[in-house]
Amino acid sequence: MSLALRQPATAGNVFANGKLHKSVPWLLLVGSWVALGLVFALLNAGGATKDFNVVAAVFLGTVLFDVLIVVVSRIVEGGRKAVDRLITSLVITAFVIAVLPLVSLLWTVLADGLARFDAQFFSYSMRGVISEGGGAVHALIGTLEITLFAALISVPIGLLTSIYLVEYGKGVLARGITFFVDVMTGIPSIVAGLFAYSLFALFLGPGARFGLVGSVALAVLMIPIVVRSTEEVLKIVPMELREASYALGVPKWLTIMKVVLPTSLAGITTGVMLSIARVIGETAPLLVTAGFTSSMNYDLFKDPMMTLPVFAYTQYSQQGANPVPFVDRAWTAALLLILIVMLLNLLARFITRLFAPKLPR
């Protein structure tokens, strides 16, 4: 390799030998973002726009990059390479478009939710609060209790169902279970809430709203997710491990307990964590089944219980004469929900690495 090829990128050699230096696309991309950011900042300063729009600046900057990279590549490298650069830039644009809604959501929730992310929010309930102040500790406790009890209901049922489908299931019964699990995966969450409410109303009468009913509604939503995720994990356990256990005279049920489940423990735990993250933000079924309250309630079997999604909904929909504190509490509850979901996903990744089978090097 010649010394000329090893030289760092400078203004004199980024276009050398009819080929763009590898840093040029990145410089054009960042420069396009900065240029559009300055345009929006100037418009904001001039009063043409109300707020500095980061999302629009990034999107339009990426479109500008698509144009610039094709023009520069066509001048320096020729038409064929310019087409290749165009396709690559379009892929980058598609990625940016896919990520921008998530970035915009996180930015908005952080900007609006940090206003009430304080000690009072995590230590006070809304009992007696009619305007400013108060907190969501009662909603946080309700969310944790209802979700954990839903996991206690759904995980054994989902795990046993998946074991049957993978290890024992054959014929019409197995196909029927698979079909109904697929149907349950797509049912609207409000249907699960109405089912749980109707079930308890048959025995306790109308108006039965307490934490246990909400847990049953969430369990209905969690079971198909646990079944599907666990089923796929059990299927990838090598058949050789089962056959080796059978060759030693170990019965099938003990092989499942001692070989199959320990081998797939990481995947099962990850599936359970993701199913919890999926249902912890449900609002409609909990609004129907668990109701809402402004006071603390630790008892799952008595009286309405507040949850974070319902807290955010009620704070935003039932604003007082001064809407600012209500909206601030709603945004902070949304931020707390996102943090819990992120924590569950990180915990799932950590458990996957911790319990994954250790292969010899």
C-alpha cells in the first residue's frame, strides 16, 4: 500500500484518484443536519416557527444528503458509482425515517415529563389534591402489584402449554390449541378487559372492580405471548440432548425438568420479561377492571386500584381550572412507564447473557 493511500483525509485528497474518501459521506450527512438545524434556528429566531423542530431538521437534512452525495459522487466517481451511492443513501434515509418517531417520542416525553420527576411524585398519592402537588406512588404500587400477579397467573399456564405443544402435542388437540393461541395474540386489549369484568360480575355482581380483575385481564393478554416465545425457545433445544437423556434411562418428564428447561431458561426468562413489558402499559382493560382511585390501596382483592397508564389518562382527561399540573403529572407518568419498559428490556438482555449455555472454546 502506497503512502498516499495512508494519508489522513484533507481538503486536498478526499477527492483524489476519482474516488471519494470514506469520510466524505459522513461529513456530508452531518453537514446537512447542521445546515438544516441552522435554518430552523434562524426561522425560529425570526418568528416564522414557534419551536426548534429537531425531527424536521434531521429528516430534511437526510434528504439534502441524498441529493448532495449523488451530485458529488457523479462529478468525482461517475454515474455508475453515483447510482450505488444513491441506493446506499436511500437505505440510510429509510433507517432515519424509522428511528425518528422513536427519537421524537423520547425527546417529547423527556422534555415534558421531567417537570414533575421529583421526590414528591414518588412519595405522595393524589388523595386530597385538587391542583398542584401530589404524586403517583399509589399508581406505581398498583401497576407493580397487578402486573406481577398477572405474571404469576400467565407464566405457569403459558409454560405448561408450550411444553405440551413441543414435547407431547400431536393431532387435532395440538392444532386447535395453536390456532386459539394465535387468535388470542390478536384480540384487542379492551376485549380482555371486558372478559375479565364479565367473569367476576357473574359471581360478585356488577361493579366488581379491584386489582385481581385487572391481573386476570392482563394475564389473558400475556398468556399467548408467553406460549409463543417459550414454544420457539423449546424448539431450538437440540434433540441430541433429549436422546442422550433417554439413552440413560431417564423418563421424559424428568428429561424436560432436568435437561430441556435448564437449557432454555435464558430464552424463557427473556420471553416472560418481554410479555410483562408488553402489557404493563395497557390502559383500556385496567380502566374497565381495576377502576381508578386517588388513594393508596395495597389490597388486590378489595376496592379499586390505580395504575400508571390509567393515572396518565385520568390526569390528562380530567384537567382542572389550571391544567398545567395535571398535564405535567400525565407526562411524568408516561416517562416513568417508558423507563420501566426500558428497564425490563435491559433486564431481559442481562438474564439472557447470564443464563445462556456456556459453550467450550
